[in-house]
Amino acid sequence: TRACLHNVWKVGAPLAAERAALSSAQVLLVRIVSGLGTTAIAANSLGVSAESLCYMAGYGIQDAALALVGQAVGANRRDMAKRFAWLCTAMGMGIMALTGVGLYVFARVLRIEAFAEPMFGASIVASGSMQGAGDSTGCFVLNLISMWGVRLTLAVLLAPRFGLVGVWVAMCAELCTRGALFLLRMARGKWLDKGALA
């Protein structure tokens, strides 16, 4: 139906824009790292691959949050949607805090990033909760602000002086900022009111 297609567009277009913004920012980050030399490129690639083991659980919980919140919103149970969102987000933060401890203990070169894992978990799972309620525009705006306004800006400023460490400090600062922004939006509750499905 036309109404269904309208909802798909309202949810899908911001998600597509979010993916485009994040992917283009990653390309620019690789460009910044490539200016630091071959060793930095290899170390960054290895570090990102190792860190990806930590956030796979977060993305799994994100899928669960998206489904649970979406079902609760569809059943017109806003109270249940909020509870599912906070429960899943807390689980994501807890599991990624444990993986952060693993990073800190077993991968000394990734210790900078270990501190950001709980907040990265918050942003991953909270975004799934908000998308389940149809608030994909809010997710797009928060990711755009944090990635382009914090990570890229800090990486440009810190990389010339501190090299790859500066890029990873920028990443850590951005992930913590992103997590805080998503938690703040969840706490305010507007993601349930502004969603495309509201």
C-alpha cells in the first residue's frame, strides 16, 4: 500500500544516508592514516580487524533490540519498548565492557580503544532500539555529528603530531561521545515520539 511504502521510505532513506556518511568518513580516515606511512596502514588495518571481534556481540544484541522494540511499538506498548531498549542497551554495554577488558589485557596496542568499548556498545544497541521505533533520522544525525564532527576533526588535528596513536585517540573520543549522545536521546524519550512509526 502507499502508506506502507511511505513508512519504508521514511525509515529507509535516513538509514541509507547514515551508511553513506559513515562509509565516506571511513574512507577519509584511511586517507589520513595512509599519510602516516605503510607501517601505520598495516597496523591500523590489523587493529580494526582485531577490534571487530569485540563489537560482533554488540551488533547481535542490536538486531535483537530492533526486533523487540519494533514488536512493542507495533503492539502500541511504549512502556515495553522503553524497557526492551534499556535492557538490551545495558546488555550490550556490559558485554562490550568485558571485551574491552580482553582488549586491554591481551592486545596492548589496542588499549586506547578498550576504554571506548562500553560506550560503543551503547551506541550500537541504542541505535537498533531507535531504528526499531522508526527513529532512523535521529540515528543518522547523531552518527553524522559524532563521526564527522568529532572523529574526523580530531584525527586531522592529532595525526600529524601523534601519528596512528592520535587517530586511535580520536576514535576513542568519538565512540565515547557517540555513546553519550545515544544514551541522552534514549533518556529523553523523544525517539519514541519522532519515529516514522509514531
